[in-house]
Amino acid sequence: MDKRLSASAFERAAGQLIIAARPLEMARAVLVDGEAQSAVAKREGVSRNAVCLAVNRIWDAHSEVPEGFERVTAVLPKHKAFLVRQWQREAVRKLDAK
């Protein structure tokens, strides 16, 4: 599964970190623009590992669960899963509004 983020999710995650411009832009190219890590590494003249580290820093910040929230995994009937996805979208909108 490819790691991808929306531009707003990327900005929210990056805002939690102190990170230099170059690794930030490399991570954006991979996570938001969908470029391959190897292509970004070649273009920037760095190792694939350097790109991977930048991507992982942003991804880890994105994956943290905000205070007052809890990450859950469940197998539900379709109609209940639909409701849970609606709740998740509402929660994301509230987080984006902060």
C-alpha cells in the first residue's frame, strides 16, 4: 500500500515538526504528488534512504492520534461502516478547522 496524504493532511503533519525545507519538499513529492522515492532521490542527488527518512518523519507525525481521539479497527456491516466513515469525516473536518 502506497503512503499518500492530501495536501492539508501533509501540512498538518509537517506543522508538528521542525524539518528543513529540502526534506520537506522531498516528502511532499512522494506523499502528496505521488512520485516514487527513487525518482525523488535521483532528482535531488541524495540516497533513497534520505528520502525514505523524510517521508517517514511526516508519515509518523500524520499517524499520531490527537488528544481526545482513539484509533479503532473494526469489521462492521456495510450500513454501520458507512456511519463510522461519516463520523471519521466529521472528525477530520473539526481537526482541519483548528
